[in-house]
Amino acid sequence: MLPRVVLPRCYGWFEAELAEGQSFVHWTGPNRRSSRTGTESSNPEWRFEDSRQLKEMSDSRNYVSVLLLEKLGGKLPSGVPLAEGLVKGIYDMYGEIAELGVDHRDIRHSNILAAPQGPTTLPSLPSPFTGRIYTHRMIDIESCEKTNGETWFLTACQASWVEGIVKYLPTGGMVDGEWHRMCMEVYHGH
């Protein structure tokens, strides 16, 4: 689904066998208490249920799988006007996946990161649909869904989410967290 165009480059899928009795847990970081569950989470974007499922999966298997993706840059800036070209690029990225019949289902500012740039990075690829080279990538695609919906409909739905980002992010507003969760419940029923 358009790696190196609108998604991060994938370097590979790797698996390693775990020794008998060895357990694998997610990486750690600054702890933060979840407002939804009251539990500690190493990443404010994670849901406690995801961590518990990861632990259950690792306990029931004797291997661990790792998907290695390219390192991306930072999030979209907050509290400053977004450049017109960047705004158009964000709309167009989601239009690209709509062309493939894909509904992202988790559009928020923290899921749009800068594409890698510099002399040591591989170049981005031009879109097969528009020829455009994007400055950002979308992430967090585990909720994506391939649909048989019309391209115009998918583009319009995803554009409405992007509109919330480009409208409120320059004011310092965040289209994330609790607001996003409530919108997901209304839009997708969960």
C-alpha cells in the first residue's frame, strides 16, 4: 500500500525463537497513567488492552516477530500556521490510499510524521497516481480496512478528519486523545 510514497519504507519482517521460559514484553519508555484504564502505559498512544494482548501472545508462542520500518521525523507542528503545500500534501496522501479502496480509520496529527531526509536516507518514491513526492508519511495503519467503497466517498470521509487536523493544529488544538476516541466511536462504532 504505497510504501516510500505515503507509508514508511519496510526493511523486513524478522522472527527470533525465544528460549524456554523466556518472555518478551514491549519496549519501555516514560511511564504515563492512562486516563481511560487507570493503568500505567509506556506510551500515551498505547491502549492497555494492546499491551496485555502482546504479553499473552508472547507467553503462548516461542518466537517474537519484529517489523523493521524506516525511522521517521517529527509530528506536524502545533501552534503555527501549516504551509499551504503541506496541507495539500496531507489531503492528497489520504486521497492516494482512497484510490486503493483503503479507509485509514485512525487519522490524527500524531499519525502523520515527516519523511526522512538527508544524504544518508533513501529517496521517497513518486506516487504512481499523481507523480507527487510527499514530505510526510502516515503511520499506525493497523486499523486500516480495505473496502469496496467508492473512491470519492473514502476521499471525502478521510478529508473530513484531515480538515479537523489542519483547522485546529495551527491554533494549538490537538485532534487526538479523548476527542479522537469519541469520534472513532461515532464514525466506526467502536
